[in-house]
Amino acid sequence: MFRAAHGLIATTVNTAPRAALCRACDVAEAVAALAQPGAAAVAGGTDLCAGFNAGLTPSLLVDLSRLEVLRGIEITTEDIRIGALVTHAQGSRDQGLRAALPGFAAAWGMLANPRIRHRATIGGNIMARHTRYEMSLLLTALGARLVFAEGEQTPAQVWNAAPGLLTHIVIPRHAGQRFIYMRGLRPQLTLAVHRHAGGGLAAIGTEWLHPVALALADAGLEELPETFADHVISRWYARRAGAALLARGMEALDAA
Amino acid sequence: MPPETIRFTLDGRAAAITAEPTEPLAHALREHCGAQGVRVACSRAVCGACTVLVDGLPAASCAMFLWQVEGCAVETVARLKAHPLQEAFARHGAFQCGYCTGGFLMLAKALLAENPSPSRAEIAEYLSSNICRCTGYSVIIEAVEEAAAAMRAPA
Amino acid sequence: MSIGLSLPRADGAEKLSGRATYTADIALPGMLHAKLLRSSHAHARLLRVDAGRARTAPGVHAVLTRDDVPEGLMPVYGYFIKDQPIVATDRVRHVGDIIAAVAAETEAQAVAALALIEVEYEALPVVASIEAALAEDAPELFPQAPIGFVPAYGEGARGALRPAKNICFEFGYRMGDAAVFDRCDHVFEDEFRFSRMWHFHLEPFVSVADARDGRIEIWSSNQNPFPLRKELSRIFRMPENAITVRVPYVGGGFGSKNNCKTEPAAVLLSMLAGRPVRLALTLAEGFLTNTQHAAILRLRTGVMSDGRLVARQSHIELDAGAYSDASPLVAEKAGYRIPGPYAWEHVESLCRCVMTNTAPAGPFRGFGGTQATWASESQIDMIARRLGISPLAMRQKNLLKLHQAYMPGESGVDSDMEDGLQTVLAAIHHTPAPDRGLGFAVGFKDGGGVNKPAQARVKVSTNGDVFLGCGTVEIGQGARTAIPQIVAEILGTSATRIRVAPIDTDHTPFDQGTNASSGIAVMGQAVARAATAVRDQVLGFAAAQMGTPPETLRLEDWHIIRGNERLPLGPMIMRYYGGTGFEFTADGFFKPDSDHHAPLEAQCVYWEIGWAAAEVEVDRGTGQFTVTQLVVAGDAGRAINPMLCRGQDEGSAIMGYAQAMFETMRYDAAGELLNGDPLHYRVPLAEDLPARFTTLTLEQGHGPGPFGSKGLGEGAMLPVAAAIANALEDAVGIRITELPLTPERVLRALDNLEKATA
Ligand SMILES: Cc1cc2nc3c(=O)[nH]c(=O)nc-3n(C[C@H](O)[C@H](O)[C@H](O)COP(=O)(O)OP(=O)(O)OC[C@H]3O[C@@H](n4cnc5c(N)ncnc54)[C@H](O)[C@@H]3O)c2cc1C
Ligand code: FES
Ligand code: FES
């Protein structure tokens, strides 16, 4: 269903926009294609149909699947570099990632469902820019950087900006790094806790709000913005339940 | 966009569709290939009624494009012939209105290919990819358990 | 031979191969595809609807706006109140109200053309909830009274159209003397809120209409083809024999596919285009088409200190949405069912349908009984605890006994209520622990519809091949499997020899509709009578041929059995009727007798009961709780096919569970549906099932249907939410009176309890 100028119109697979196709063979070609007006990138494609339903009518679809440089996970002592085309299934099962940051790999493996995980990519999850999709929250807690062909951004910036091609996600590594994702109240409220020798960060999100970073020391979620409420949960509840989740997350990381 | 000829195999046979490659796969399968068993409900990758297997992996065909299956093996429910899953679904009454059924059968087929001995919890998790509004799921889970056992048994 | 067997479903071969034909699979030569333009305002005057540019858009063959409705039609529909226009005329009344339709060669062209239609709205004040619609200064949503009528009611019951502003209908029922309240030791007043669900039938609404040459042929995913035919005949002023309704397999309905939805628009487009037209809605459009009724229920209940129930006054407001649809009927049911399965000296109910600027509400599995049971079974528990009586003892003291009349003039209840309750309690293995609790409830509704007629035809060929004509739509419930089992049993043949004829109103015997859990208890009786009549014809024929009294003969596998003799019928038939053979044919009819002493003008056919027991565990930190066990039972009377009974009970119970836990439509004050898309509207998935989930099909044997059967399919949904709310109180002492039972509500209640006890 989308809001046309004068009313609502429901779309289906039979009404998809007639778009041209660019099978980009390298990053430069993809970037150039995406710079054209009406262009949209296709990673897994699992969310584009939702975009069509919401009235998105791209005239050019840019298939990223041939961009091998956007695949794979590289782990160094400094950071974890994840290609934007890595699927949820691949990423969550990656041996290196599971060794380096098991809590994150486990969280990644919980997103969506098995049918989606085979196709959906980490890049598509972020770039779909749906508050219901969780990767942005996980990466917020991890202090990750999003690397675009055009430059770097933080997960928070992406909600507003209109960047081009996301190529990699970079998660900095820290001594004593641990991560846990509390997802039991999803979709109403979720919370990720990231701790390391030098500090850490939590992030809290709801079905309808942009995730917010929290200081680990903020046990009562005092700093939660006044506006942190949606039509499903109140700020009062986000604080109360969020504080419980944060405490439990910290405890679980202590025990681990 | 000029039409292209997209080649893949559909239910074991070679298929060549001349169409716009950016057509949604579900549309192409139903309209050009007569794949009636591909049911479209939500058009948004949520319900899974349109689930097909692409190179053995389950995918919502409403959320894929024709070009994405180029050179792939696409399987719909029409591929199943006296399959242990169909037999178990019949025995357990694992369908009612039947609108979700093709999607669930394909999903379950993919599960059993990936994990021939799934636990009940693993089945429930995997089947949570799709929606059935009629049954309450228990019977579908039981049918998949039984089919898994039948498929493991030496012939 | 057939009854009581879990025979595999007769539609298995088609549905498991993907070959089953649903309406969306119907394609006619030259068929066009239609799409709709819907209102983006919840309430507005339509100043201008200009479709000029759409009419000349590529591929467009017909455009339907208020200016295109031919003179002389009656372009409004509804059950009792004809208030819903095919396309909006002067105003739009909810977000999603239909303003225009386009039929084009492809759906994509239709969408493109719709985007060219210009609409000028003048926003009107919006009332998006019951409270807003009843406010002193609320706008009048229907300044002019639509055509409407009040059904006939019997003793104690009454109905009225437009009793007050923004109320399209009210139902009242009264029994006994209100003065008994004065004798009560306690009078408790409580208010309950019931949330609103969407059916989420997986097959969206779809119809294919061919309206040319003075005839209408329509295929539609619809649960009642005959009422649809009647409505189309009225709208288009055409004889009913100029209209043929066909119903292929239906991909779920749960109530939504009753009566008429967008069929008239498809017909009108086909008339305008001179070509067949398919109008397929999307799943998301379903949210805007028909929903469950949200409700506010206020109960005033008088009791004695020992727990005896004496009197109950109920005041129910249903959110009927923008158009009346089935609201008057739902009001009747909610108002009539609210006393629950208990003995009372005085009952007074008032149930009003409040019009709002939200999607039209209509039939939904449970049909007013879900709302009523939620409030009633919550309050029974609350009262028990207030009096210091166990909720079980309270119910034991007051439950109606088997065969006890529900109300004066009404039929007796045909289930042993206490037995059902004890059964679910025995099946739940509850061990007390901190923050863990047990709750239960009894769901209750009259079943089989009101005064519902059904006809069926059974034919048997020379070789004993059986044809069954009956209008019960195969919507998933298994009608095409279970009903033939009844025929098979009576004819002494195998169910696999019975072909159910496709539904086509020209040939199918009349049926009022596939609803009210009436397939077995009402249609089943018509079918049983038809089958019995055919059997008697055959035995009569054989008796005449054999020169023996028919009482000495039996039918088995199309053989006549006399003592040890076994004579094949085929040769006997051909000897008499000739080599081309013959068909034995008979019709069967059933309708409960009209009875003015019965409150609803006919006694209820049977009582549909559901018992639920739930165990919950509460997390005091987040307010989240899990249902660790859920046991739900229904009484099938006699299970014609136990596998199908289980399927109905489980599906039904899980809907009740989802409503208790999370499933709800959320509107804002501007009438905007906030989660009206399949991703954000949460329905249960396999992983959401309670860790232990069991349904039990009881066979208490007192049903009026064939072989002692009753209907099911709704009963198991009724008690679930109240059982879970009751379990929450048992676990942590909180009472939540509003659905769904969200973690936030639980946490708030825990907080309030702590403050109150501090
Ligand atoms: C039914 C369903 C349930 C889901 N449940 C969850 C859930 O529980 N939790 C969760 O976190 N997520 C969930 N998701 C989201 C899912 O995890 C996917 O990540 C998401 O659907 C998009 O992935 P994709 O690779 O298919 O993206 P696509 O559909 O290909 O793209 C999505 C958007 O991102 C853009 N895009 C994609 N890649 C790039 C790139 N590299 N650079 C620039 N732009 C790009 C596209 O143009 C498009 O606008 C769900 C999705 C569905 C359909
Ligand atoms: S129709 Fe494709 S997932 Fe629902
Ligand atoms: S059988 Fe109807 S949705 Fe699954």
C-alpha cells in the first residue's frame, strides 16, 4: 500500500516498477550506476519488494551480486571487516567471527528467519533503514563504522543520509571484548551490551525508533531521550525493562 | 528495458523465459510458467506462501527478481511427487485451506536437506519462516518430524 | 464405518500438489485486472473526484467512480443496514475507503491509471475510537439514516436502529427482575477492554466477474455464495437466476469472507468494460476491508457471599468501524452470550454498535462470543478471589447443568460444563512455584447460527457412485472431507466414493452460508436427511424388486444385504431402468423451528463450548510472561473426523492465544492504522507456540447433529485469553482487564500492586 498523491494504492508482484537492470561488474560501475537518478542497489532483494509496496519506483536496479570484494569477512588484530554482501547465514556461521566475537555472531544468527537469512545481507539490513531491522542497533553498540565507496559513516548517520554504495562494515576490536544481545522482548524492545577492557556501550531499540546508544554505567537508563517512546511502548517501560535487560546482560557477560 | 531470455531449470526441466529481467520471480513463475502452486499472499517476503527453492535454498519468490535465478535450479511444489513430506502432511492433516501449503512443503524440504534429523525445536524455528493461519502449526511440525524419520529410514 | 475415522482430507491431492484452484487462479479469455484507489483520510468530504486522465491511460478499459455508477442501481450493501457504498459518494469514512476502481489490461496499468485520479478532500473531524464517537461533540457520521431493518426477536430480546448518535444498532436482552440486586450480598462492577484483530486469511479477497448480456457470473473467495447472489441481485436489480456465483477453494476466511465485500465493484467494472474483470486485493488491503470488533464491556454482577451468582447487567460497546457490515448480528451475539454458561435470576444486556472512522468490523471467529467470554470469564475469577472462594468452586457452584435451559424459552445446554473443565484441569500438569500460576476459563456461545436453513442433495449412480451437492464452502475446515463421511456412513459406502460437486448457485442446493460453526450441526443434518432419503429409496426399490419388505434389507457397498444374501444393485437397477442406468436422488432440508418464546426467535441448534487451562510464568523484571502450558478442549459431541476436529481446535486456540499475547491492530487518534502491513501486524509463528500445547476433542455425545455431533471451530478460541489473564492473577496477583496482555501492562500492574500493598 502506498500513498499516491490522491489516495492509497496497493501494489503486488504484478505491479512492480519496470526497471532497467545493471549487472555491475566492479565497484566503480556500481557507484556510477547508483549515482543515476532512480537507481537502487539490489543485494539479497528481500526488502526491495517492501520498498515497492511503499511506493518506491526505481527505474534502474543495480545488481551487486558480482562484486566479489563486497563478500567475505577479514579479521585482524585491529578490527573485523565484513563485506556488505555477506548474508546473515554466512556471517553468523563464519568460524573466524565466531571465535573473535561469538556474542555478535550468535546475535547475527538470530535475525529474521532461516528463509530470509540465506539471502539477506548485512548491507541490505542496514540500508533498508527499517527500525524493525536490528543490525543497526548491534553495530551501534559495537561502535562500528560503515564504509561506503563514497566515504565513512556511523550507523546513526545512515538513518538520515542518502549514501551510495555500502561496501564494508568495520567493527573495531578491543581487549576483553564481549557482546550480548537481549532479544526476548522483540519487537517491542531489544538491547545489546558491548563490553571491553576500555569500556563499552549498550544500545537500545524498539520496533519504531532509531536505536540509541547508552553508557554501560547508566544502570537506570537515566539518559534515555525524553522522546524514546512509540505507539507500542512508553518511555517508562523502555527504561524499566531496558534497565532489567542491561543488568542481565552485564551479569551474563560477567559470568561468561 | 528490453526483454532478455533468462534460462534456468524449473522443477527439473530447462526453462527459458523472455521477459524483463527485473520482473518479480513470483510474477514470472505464475504468469509465464503456469506455476499455479506458487501462491502470492503478502507480496512482502513475510508469509512465505510463495516459497520456492533456489539451488536448494528456500526463498520468497515475491522478493526475488527473475534475473537472480539465471542459471539456477528453481523448484516449486509441483516438483514433489509422492514425497514423504506430502504423505506426512496428508496423514497429519498439516494443511487446511492449503494456501500456505506449497510454501511450507518447500521450506520443510530445504530444512530436511540441511538437517536430516532436526529436533522439534529446530523444526519449529525453521518453520517460523512462514505463516499458516489455519492450523496452529503443531500438526505441521509433527508431519515434518515424521517425514524426516521416513526419509532417514533405509529404503 | 466412516464416522469417527481420521480419514485423510479429500482435498489433499490438489492442495499438496499445488494444483488446487483458488479464485486467483481463474483466468477468463479477455479478462481485465482491476485495482482500487482508497482514501488517505479517515473522514472527509469528497469535493472532487476527477478520473479524466485515468480514462485515457494506456490499457484502461473501465474506470469506476461515483460518477460512473449507472442510474437505477442500489449501490450500497450491508447485512441489516445498507450503508456501505460500492465506491464512496459524498464522503469517505475510514482510511482505505474505496474511492475509485480501474480495470486495465494489467494490474500495473491499473495502478498507473489510479495514480492519475485527482481527489480533493475536505477533512472532517475524525472519531477513531468508541469514546471519541460517543463524545458529546463528536460529528455525526451518518447524518442521513441508511436503509436498515431489525430482525424479528422473541421473548426478552429487542433490537433498534440508530438509538443514539453514531450508534447504528443496539441489541437488548432482559430476563427476570432487577430487584434481585437488592438481595445480593455483593455487587461488583468491572470494565473490560477487548482488542481488535485482523483475520489474516492468507488468500486475499479476490473475485472474477463476467457481467455481460444481462447476466452476472462471478467467482469469488466468499463464504456465503447465496447471500452474495441475493445482495448482487438487489444492488444490480437483476433476477437471481441471472446471477451465478461460483466458489472455488477458499484460502481461509475466519469470518471475513461473509456476505459481500468488493464483489459489486468487480461486477460493475465488468459491466462498464464489457469484459471479464479480476479484482484481487492484496493482503494489506484486507486490514482495510473487514476486522474484528474492539469492545468496551462493563459488567455489573450481583452475588451471594457463598459465591452464588444472582444477577448480571452488561453494557457492551462494539467498535463497528465505518460501515455496519455484520455488526448488528455480532451485537446480538455478544449481548446474548455475555451471561456465560451460568444460572442467573436476572440478566439484562445492552450491546451497541458504535460507528467510528476505522475499517469496518464484521464477523470474526467467535462472533461476539470472544468479547463476551473475555469479560465474563475474567470477572467470574475476579469475583471468586474477592469472595475468597476458589475460581473452580465458584464455577462448579454456578455452571449450568447438562440440558438446563440457557435462558427461558431457550434450548438446554448440550455439554457437561464441569466435565470439560475437569478434563482440562486434569490434563495440565501444574506444579506451583513462585511467579507461576494456573488459570482457566469456559468459553461459551450458541452455535449453528440463528434460524439457519440448509439444503443438500445426494445422488447415487447405477454403480453406486455418489454425488453430494451442498453449499458449505471448503474454506479449510475440512467440509469436503467430513460431510461425505456422514453420507458414507448412511449409505454404507466408502467416503472416497463420494464426489462433492463444485459450488455453483445455479445447481447447488440453497445454503445460508459457511459460518457459525454450522457445517456439521446444520448442513450435516440436511445432508444426513438427503442421504437417508436416498437410502430409503434404494431399499424401497430393492424391496419391490425382491418382493420383500424394506425393513429386512440393508445397504452395504452398493449391495443389498438380506440375511446372508448379498445382491449387487447395479444389475437390479439396469434390469428395471434399462441398460443406461439411473440415478437415485433426494434432497434434505434442515432448519430449526421458529419459536417466538426463544429469545432469538428460534432455539439455538447447539452450544459451542471451549475450555482452557493455562499456566504462566512471569518475569518480574520486564513484565514478560510465558505461557508454559496451554490445554484447550472443545466438545464435538461426536467427532466425525478426529483429525479435522483437532485441526479446528488448534487453529482456533492459537488465535485466542495470539490475541492474549500480542496480536492487535493499533490505530492512532487520526484513524491511521499504524501496523496495517504484514510485517508489523504480528501473527503467531511456529516458534510462538506454548512449550506445552494440547487440544482435546471431547465427545460427550449430546449434540443434535448426525451421530450426536456438534460443530466446532470457534469454541476453542473463546476461553484462551481469559484463562491466561486468570493465570496471571494466580501467579503474581495482578489483574489485567485489557487485551493484549503486553509486558508493559503486566509491569505496570505489578508496580501498582506493589504501591497498593506498600
Ligand atoms: C519477513 C522479514 C523478516 C525480517 N526480520 C528481520 C529481523 O527479525 N531482524 C532483522 O534485523 N532484520 C529482519 N529482516 C531484514 C533482513 O534481515 C534483511 O537484511 C533485509 O530484508 C534486507 O536485506 P537484503 O540483502 O535482501 O537487502 P535488499 O532488499 O537487497 O536491499 C535493501 C535496501 O538496501 C539497499 N542496499 C542493499 N545493499 C546495499 C549496499 N551494499 N549499498 C547501498 N545500498 C544497499 C537497497 O537498495 C534497498 O533499498 C527481515 C526481513 C523480512 C523480509
Ligand atoms: S507472498 Fe511472498 S512471502 Fe508472502
Ligand atoms: S492451511 Fe490455511 S494458511 Fe495454512
